[in-house]
Amino acid sequence: MYIRDSETLAAAVQTLLSASVIALDTEFMRERTYYARLCLIQLAADGATYLIDAIALEGRLEPLARVLTAPGIVKVVHAGSQDVEVLLRATGGTVAPIFDTQIAATLAGFPTQVGYAQLVKDMLGEHVDKSDTFTDWSVRPLSEAQLRYAEADVLHLPEVYRLLNERLSREGRLGWLADDFERLADPATYDVDLRELYRRVKRASSLDRRSLAVLRELAAWRESEAQRRDTPKRWLISDESLIEIARRRPASASELGAIRGVNDRVAARSATAVLAAIREGMAVPDDELPRLPKRDRVPADAQPVADLLSAVLRVRAREHGVAPSLIASRDDLERFVSGDREGHPLSSGWRHTLVGAELAAIVEGSISVRVVKGKLTLTPVPSGSAEGAYDGGA
């Protein structure tokens, strides 16, 4: 069903409310705007597919929120964070409850960030055409080939969901996904904290604390201005120019215009706001200046310990059919070795149960790792043994 008017959408919503599982995908454009421009919404439920033309409907998509938020309907997506964010803005409703097949697949032994087409091929033996990946979905009319492509993105999702759900339920792992899925559905996940954006600016760590205070104001201004104009923030001022402005702190429009990367239009149109942001950063009291958190470097002798933990983690991941990168990254392991474990992914939940507790015991010296017949073997260390905990290089 190709839906291009409000009456047909209302009828489809009424039908979809009786479904228990709905596959969901979107097509949008955001190359020239700050906010994504939603072009098409694809749904599949009970053997039927629905292609909702957001452009033809001129954004009148609020009725769809009844489906997206219905507690008795599981919404199935693949790598769906952007879809959730776009639909939240377009309909006013988040997508919940949600099941992301890309996240779930990693607990079933598939590689991290496995693509939809590959997952469908591996699980169902079906081919999904991805030739229109870079099409311009804002151009109308849509061709039959585009509509078939869009439909294919949800056509197989219900069956993939069924198989993954059955497998993870059988293995007792379905509950492991609860936190990830709740975070994916939480509107707060997509909030932008203007006061924290400076941390993401490239080379921010090269600045002193006073310059960081200026950068904080500049990054917040750039984001809010990009939102107001609905234009990509990089089109206003690049990260490189923001860093240079924060470092040099120009006091006039002419000094601002002399900075490389700040074109005449920016200097003329935004000079007042940029200079005001600089003054705000300069006025921050010394004891309130921002500081980028710098983790202590892991001691050289801790690297072999992290290597050992990585080997144990890979063994456990293979035994349980879980992608190792889903459990912990190398950076996570180094933090773990150095004792930075508060809020650590290996310190709670299923990751702790699966391998985190063992890794902690290895670091603390209560478990030793040996090679027996070519395999890593974990053995409790007898009480009073000379073997001891890794002391973090102290």
C-alpha cells in the first residue's frame, strides 16, 4: 500500500494497531539541512507492506504515533537509532517497545554492525537489492524500482526478528538486550546538550582551559544557530576554525574575518554573536573553567595484562557465540586493568555475568590463566599462594 493522503494513513493506522509485530524503516535526507528531512516510512506487518510518503503528506504524520508508541506492538528495526530520532521529531512519539535486529544479531554470533542485506542472506537465504542506497528520496514521483527497494528494507524483517527472538529466548539471552533497547527508545538519548558539545570538536584537547571556555560558548552558539537556520553546522563554521577562534580570541569583526576558514559572509552575518560568545567564555571565573577529562595513561606493564584479558574475553565470546566487540573494546579492557570500573560495562549486567567477574578475578589474582592442551584454562589460586593481584603498576 502506497500511502499519500491523510485518509489512507488513518485507515492504515487502524489496521496496524491490531498487529503484534511491525517492521519499520525510513528514508530521509540530511545532507543540506540540520534536521533530517523525512521522505518515506516503510512498515510491514501480517504479510502486508505500507509505504508512507511523508513528503506527499506534508508532515501530517501525528496519527502514526499511535502505532509507534503502542505498548503491545513490537517495532522491529535494523540499526534503527536514526529512524527513531527522525520519527520522534516527525510524529512526536518515540518508537517503543523496540527490537533492533543489528544489536540482537551480535548476541547470536554475527559480526558487530552486520548489515541488513547480509543478515537476511545468512538467516533466510534471500537477496536484498541495495543498488538504490544513495538515491535522492526527496524527488517525486518515486519510481517503481525505488518503491520495490524501499519495500525490501522491511519485507524480511519480521522473519529475521522471529528467528532471532526464538534463538535468544531459547539461550536465555533475550533479557540481555533490555537496557540497549530501552536506551534506543528513550527520547532523552537524542537530546542535544549544548553545553557539552565542545567536547566533540576536533582537537579540543589541544586548547588550554581558558580557550576551552571560549570554545564551549562557540560550539553552543554554532549548534543553536544551525538548528535555527536548519543548515548543517559545518556550513557555518568548521571545527578547525572554531579551534582557531577559541585560541586567538578575536576582539573585533576584522580580527575574526582574518582567521583562516572564516569567510566574509560569516564574519559579516555572525560576527556579533561570535564575539559575544568569546566574551562569555572570557568572563568565566578561573575556578569554573572547563576541563577535558584525561584518563591516566595505562602503565606499560599493564598492557600485557590487558592482552591476557582480551584473550580470555575472546574465548568466552566464542563459547557463547557473541561478538567480542559487543562485550568490551580494547579501551574498556585497559580502563578495567587500571582500576577505572565505576559504571564500566564489564562491572554489571550480562557482560559482568558472562566474563566480567572472571576478568576481575584475574586482575585481583584469585584466578590464574594457564594453557592446558592448547587451550586457555582458568584455575582458582589457592589461598596463601605467592601469586597475587596486578597492582596497577604501583
